[in-house]
Amino acid sequence: MNGDQIRETFLTFFEERGHKRVSSSSLIPPPETGLLLANAGMNQFIPYFLGQAPAPYPRATSSQKCFRANDIENVGNTARHLTLFEMLGNFSFGDYFKADAIPWAHRLITETLGIEHDRLWVTVYTEDAEATDLWLQTGVPLERIVRRGRLAPDGELANYWHTHSAGPCGPCSEIFVDRGARYGPDGGPDVDEDRFMEIWNLVFMQDQVDADLEIVGELPEKNIDTGSSLERLATVLQDKPNVFETDLFVPLIEIAESLTGVRYGGDGRTDVSLKVIAEHGRSVSFLIADGVQPSNEGRGYILRRMLRRVVSHARRLGIEKPVMEPLVERTVELMGHAYPELRENRAFVLQVVGSEEERFGATLRQGMRILETSATGLGKGGRLPGDVAFELSDTFGFPLQLTEELLAEAGATVDVARFEELLVQQKRRSRGSAKKVPIGLDAGSAPPSEFLGYSRLETEGTIGALLDPEFRELPIAEEGEEVRVFLDVTPFYPEGGGQVGDNGRIRTASGVIRVTDTQKVGDHSIMHVGVVESGEIRADDEAHAEVDAERRSATARSHTCTHIVHWTMKHLLGEHARQAGSLVAPGRLRFDFPHPTAVPQDVLNEVELEANRRLARDDEINIFETSMAEAKSLGATALFGEKYGDVVRVVEVGDYSRELCGGTHVQRTGNVAVVKILHEGSIGAGMRRVEALVGPDALREINAERALLDGLVHALGSNDPRAALDHARRLIEENKRLKNELGKLRAGDRDTVLASLAESGEQIEGVSLIVADVPGEDMSGLRDLAQRLRDKLAAQPAAIVLGNGEGGKAQLVAACTAGALELGVTATEMLADAAAQVGGGAGGKDILANAGGKLPEQVPAALAGIPARLITLRRGGV
């Protein structure tokens, strides 16, 4: 049975038992989960488990893409560890519980999938007698039922499952398959989990934990959450020694073989690299297709680290050319039917990996230099510090094995103990950061809101909750207080999809709130952020909510224009230029998109022209709701990082742009009027950003540019704007010519000045001293004169001090010959008193120093004191 057949068999089994087949959610989970990346099939169902929202179906089944960053270092070194995997699962939301879940799991495994009953072992929570009895009823003997407590020896939770963050949890029962004596010793999963491979975990979801993973109470209802790894099932059903030899990975291993020329199975070390290339190549494709971008923090850092591991292992196998493109293409071919977002975002994924792989080439070379420098002098038997090896791994993507192999050629080793110590610290920090994310209002404490803002800008409603900025309940809020307000009915659009939240006012019989922002809380609540403008406000007050209509209208123009600019960019640059982030605000928009290079100005001009052509057509904006499947069949574009349900809102602009969008829009493109692109620039490797103004704001910008042009034309003394450019160019060329001639004249003058100054010296205490106020020179000119005088007088003890008060500031320069230095006279000491006198300080070297100050009127007096300063220095004073 191949992987596709296993997936379909599992989902069909539960569909036949009343479960709704639900599509996989994004790897980027909702913020309220507190997770960096989706790590379990139940993540998208958390609101139903917690009772925040009613489940749209009592039972569900899914194949969820999951990611567990803690296993990055294990990939290729064990038979079963992966970063990205498919989690098959069945779920009950207050419907059935253990009595159905356990027998169904046993039947699916033994009867439908055909795994022998005698090969099964199970674990149960120590206190769960009911689960033990149910397994005994299926025929699993007591000696193959292992009891486990809440904590394993390493302190991690054992048979008590949670999401590694605050939320729902419960006791669980794991199912293992005995793969035979060739994989390890007998004795069950407590003895060896390579031979006894876990294939399914049944979680009896009944409790809730806080951010410290302490149980804080029971869930509203008892639920079922199960997870079965498709990759592990394939390993067992296809009787393979590890997941990489199943049909899920062999095609990717073959790509790695073709790229490197290395055959799988020939050497343990090269096999690890081939596995990493294949597995990480697949994982990276999924992460980027869901909108994750390479960066130096969070999920972007995980993506970048994996991309670098792919390239590093490819280099380890001797391949210098790019490797990611064929891996992405093969992943899309293998899995695009099950996860359509891979096909839809293929061009974007290819663009991102290509840009990042090229960028890492330079980083890899830098890492090699660091390794070579650090390894210099180690010699045979030497040991590279673990800190260096960890930096190479963490910063430059060098796997420890690669560093060890490179050092082995010189007979050196790595301080692995220190490396592993740092690795453990990093993992602890990673786990700790996940625990610190509070659920807050998203736990369901916020009252639900009905949004009517698509059709109305004013509504009547009731204040369901009145909170302070720390989200503490307020019985009453008085004038000047900041508040957070929840209405049962509201016209205020909450920030989302790039569009800013609405502003406006909420009025009650006793007071007025000025709303400065609107935010979405969870899936069903809308929070109005504001300040009590007058009077006082109480919870449960009847309220009249009124959106700032002019601001909303300007925002709607910007949002519709964003769709048009999005379509235009893809039309002119290619399908890869898909929106990867945006800001939609009143009168302006910001649009991020992947592209390998800067967009030439002529292309940017064409984007602006084509977008304005579309606006001038005055096309109708058609907005409707439909199923996700129907929207995709219509070619609607879904945006990265957005969460969509089974029913989606589609915004059509004319006959060309069609996107899934929850924002507000104008009725016709002509309502936008005009768009003016301001500029385009880089925001990171392979990512660009274009900013534009819309409607009246664009017209104001155009008028401002025209006024600037008129002013320049007038300043140039021209009456024809079209001739002004040529006029300006002629003036610039004339200015260059005149500057060149002036320079020649000044050079001649400077020679005259230099000769005059050289003759002005007087002998004081055995030193030829030249002191002069030299007008018309900046600091650079004074330094040049002083140095030339020093060179001219190099054969004798000489000191030169020049200065002026040009430009409203004091400038002093001193220079001394070698003979003066031998007599104890230095340039910095010569300027010490003078610098203080002009309100500044001296700095520089013994042979050349300078000083500046805020008292230019004191320059003559400061220069007049230089001879006395020289006498003091010659007589040993300071």
C-alpha cells in the first residue's frame, strides 16, 4: 500500500463513520495557539475543544501537515524522525469518547490496513483503567499493555498529551508495532522504540493546562484527538527499515542522488546527507508555500536554517550548483494533489529558495574561512572548541558531521560535549519561548460580536464588555480613560488581511468613546480600542456605533487598488510576484512581493500606467461567498498566512482579478480615481516592496510634484518645463567647467600663499615658527597647506599653526617636523591652549593635529598666543 492509498484509506474509514473530511490548515497556526508552527492535527480545532466556538460538525477527520523543529538534528540519524510529516487523525467534539475511539483504531489497523494483531503493543496512562479494559476487549493481552505516568524520566510529558503550550490536553494511549528482532531487542516500547515503532496516539482530551503546563481545569466536554503519522504507517506497511525507503521519500532521495552522483546505501555518512537533502527539501517547500519567509528569528529562522543544511550537505557530497529547484519540483509533483497550495504557490517557492540558496553561497564560504582559521594550528590530535562548532552550525548552517569530517582530514576532532551542551541550551530556550505565550482574551473570555460593517456604517448595539488596557473589567469608565470595548453588534471593521481597523465613535446615553483602532480577538470577537471622550461609559449600556465614513471610504479605495496593483504586478513580472504581505490604509497602500531583482523604473512606470487604465475602465466590483472548492475552481487567489474556512468571500474586479478577501471595497474601479506609485525597494533577500498613494492622496502628491517642478523651472529661469531638463544639464556642465577653472586658479594662488607663509617664519627657542590666519580655506585646505609647509621645512626644526573663523566656526591646524619633535614640540601640544580658547578641543597625531570650536571670533587671539605656547613647551612646561 503506497502513501496515497494509506492516506485515502484512513480518511475514508472515518468518513464512513460520520466524520467530516477537513482540509489541512496552514503550518502557520493562529496566534492564540501560542505555537510557532502547527505541530499536531488538533491545532485548528483548539477553539472547539476549549468551547470558544461551536464545532460545525461533531466529528472530523483530516490529514494535517505538521512541523516539529526539535527534530531537525535527528533527521537522517534515526529511522523515524522528520521535521515535516502528515498527521492522520480523527476527532470528536463532545460526541464519542474512549469506548468508540479505541475499538475503531484497532479495527482500522488490523482489519483495514492489515497489520497483524499479535504485533501490537499499547501504552496507557497509569490511572486510566478504562482504556486498559477497552484494549483488553480488543484482544491485546495485558503483558503488551504498558502503563506510563504523566512525566517521563527526562521530565517531558509521557502518556499525558498537550500541545507544548497552554490549551487543551488529556491522558493518551499510544499504539506501537513490533517490527521484528532485526531492529532491536524484545521487551516492548520501554526497551526499544526503534523495533517497537509508535504509529498512532489516541488522546482523550478532557483537561486544560496553563502556560506552565499545569492543569487548571476540565474542558466543557470530553473530546477525542488522535494522530497517526502517515510516514510511520508507510514504514510498517511497506516493511522498510526507515521512513526514507518508503515511496514517500524514495523519489526525493533519487533527486538527491542525481544531483550529487552519490548512491544511497553505499555509506552511512553519505546516506545521512542524502536523507537530509530529501527531507529538508520537502519541508522547505511546504513552509514557503504556506507563507513562511527566511529571516533571522522565529519560523523564518527555522526555514533559513533548514535551507542552509540542505546546501551544506550538498557541498559535503561535492555538489556546488543549486539543488533546491529540482527538490521543490519533485515535492510539488508528489504531493500537490493532496496539498493544492504546493501547486498554487510553486512559482513563489522556487523564487524564494533560489534567492536564499544564492545568498547562502557567500555565507558558506565565510563559514569555511572561519573553520579554516579556527583549525589552524590544531594539528593531529587537536580539538576544535565546541563553541566554534556550534557557531558554524547555528549561524552558518554547518552540520556537526560536516565539521567533524573536514577536521578528520587533518587528524583533529571537535569538543562534541560542549557542542551538545549548547544545543540543549538552545532547545530549552526554544521550548521556553513557546510556553511564555499567553492565551489571554483568545481563551474565550471575550464576548462574540456580529459584524455588519459590509452593509452599514452605523448600528445600534450593547456594550458586552468594558475593559482597561490591561484587559481588566471596568464597572465604569470616565472621561480621559483608555478602554477596550466589545459590542454585540458592530459596523467597525477589525484589522485583518492587511487592512487597518476602523476609527469612529461609540455613543451611549451618558458618554462618548472615540475609537482609535479595531482589532479581531479570536474567531468571533471584535475589540474597539479607544478613549472616553466625554461623560462616562458602563458595561451593558445601549450604544450607537458610528464608523468614520470618510476614513473607511479612503481605506476601501486603497484595498480595491491593492487588488488591481497585485494583478498588474503578476501580469507584468510573472506569477511568482504574488502578494506576500500588505498594508491597506486610508489613501495609501503597501504591497510586498517576491522578485529576485529591483524592478526597473520603466517597468514600474508601466505597472502604474496599466493599473490606472484598469481604474479608468470603471469595472464593477463583484463580491460573493462560496465554498473554498468552488473559489479555487474559479481561480481565486488565496493569500499567504491567511486562515480560511469552508465558506470564503471572493472579491472580483472586472473580469481579471479574483481574490479571497474579507476587506472592504468600493463598488466600481472608477471610485478609486487614480493611483500613484511612490517607490519600490528591497525588504530582504528576494523580497520587494512597492508603496503607492490612492485617490485624493495620489492627486495631492501629483500636485506637489508639479509645484516642485514649477519651482525648479522658475529657479532655472525657464518658461518651458519641457526645456527645463536640458537647461539644467547645461547649467551643471557649466558649473563643472567653472569649478575646474577655479581650481586651477586657486592652485596657482595657493602656491603664492605657500611661498609667502614659508618666508614668514621666525626663530623661537631654536624652532622656526609659522603662525597665520588664512582666510578662504576650509579644514581640508588648512591641513593641505600645513602639510606642504612641513614638507618644505623638513630639514629643520619647524612648527606651523594655521587657522581662520570661516563659516561661523573656528578652525585650527598644526604641523611639526621631525626636528621639532626631537625638541619636545608636538602638533597636539601646540594647539592645546588655542583649542580651549576657541571653545573646542584638539586631536590628531604629533606631526599633524587639528582643532575646531564654536567661538570663531577668538581665532586671532588664539593664534597670537602660539609663540608663548612654543616657549613653554621648549622650556619643559605644559
